[in-house]
Amino acid sequence: MMKSFKKPDLNAPRFRPKRVNLLNKDLYDRFIEKFPEHEGISLQQFKKIINTFNGNIYQGVIDNRDGVELPDGLGYIFMGSCPPAKKQNVDVRKSLQYGVVANHKNWDSDNKLLKIFYTNRPSKYPFQNKQVWAFKAVKQFRKAASDTFKTDWAKYIVVDNTRKISTMYARMRKKDYILAQSAKVPENWDEFKM
């Protein structure tokens, strides 16, 4: 049975959350106060440096299957391939066009969903209040990641719904440690001498 789709009221009141932009004159002034040797940098150059660095980080996440470790032990970011959502994912444009509820099917990625994961659980150096840190990708990152995922979705790590990211990293860290220990060969080792 097909459910009919009601057209939304475009003139209804909306809630728009306030946006906070941290890349502003106040941050620039605090940076110059803390590092006076960089006084020759203008505000525009300061913003360009930060935006270029952030662009390189998200491009690294897209290019590398295992993601990127953030500087200063702030955590890890990677893209994961997840099974489809159990709830309905309504495609509003097609629903309006046909008059019945139509769902997104993600045919480009074999019905897999892209999720961008951030974790600071396995970081080497614990920092204060790390449980309250969060990560939200900017629109440019989400768009570039989505476009890449449509063409190369099989490249990324498959993450189950019930799997904890911290246990994934703990397992990889143990595996890396075992490989590093097994790679150590004594200097006087001769495989032909028994």
C-alpha cells in the first residue's frame, strides 16, 4: 500500500539555530598576543592558513582508508561504510513529484551509507574533559566525502551498527604492536644455522 505524501507548508515558522564562527578577529588577536613573532600575518592570511590546513585534513580522510590522526593527540577521523538505516529515509523531491512517499535507496553505493567518525578514545595522551569533545564536519567536507563515496564506496572500512569504534582501534593497536615486536630480529641471527 502506498502512502500519499503531503506537501510541506513552506510558510510555516522555522527554528534556525545560531551559528558560531570561531575564526574571527578575537581569535586572531589572541594568536598574535601569544605568538608575537607572527605579527606580519594579516587576518586574511591567518584565515587562509587555517582553511588550507583543514582542507588538507579532510582530503587526507577522503584519500586514506584508515583516516587521519589529528595533531596533538586530539583523536582520529575516518570515513566508514555502514548498513542502511532501519527508519524511513524519505526523498522529498521524488515524493513531491510522484505524490507518494519515496525513499532514498543509495543505488550508487550498493545501499550502503557513509558516516564520518571521530573518536578520541584511543588517543595516546589523555587530555582534560575529552568526553565532551565533539566533531561536526563542514559542508565542503561532507560534500566531497559524499561524492567520493558514491564512486569508491568499497574502499572504506565497514562498520557494523553494534560495533564500538574504540574496540576497533584497540584491536588495530594490538596488531601493530605484535607486528612491531615480531619484526625485531637479533643481529647474530642466521636462519641457516640451527
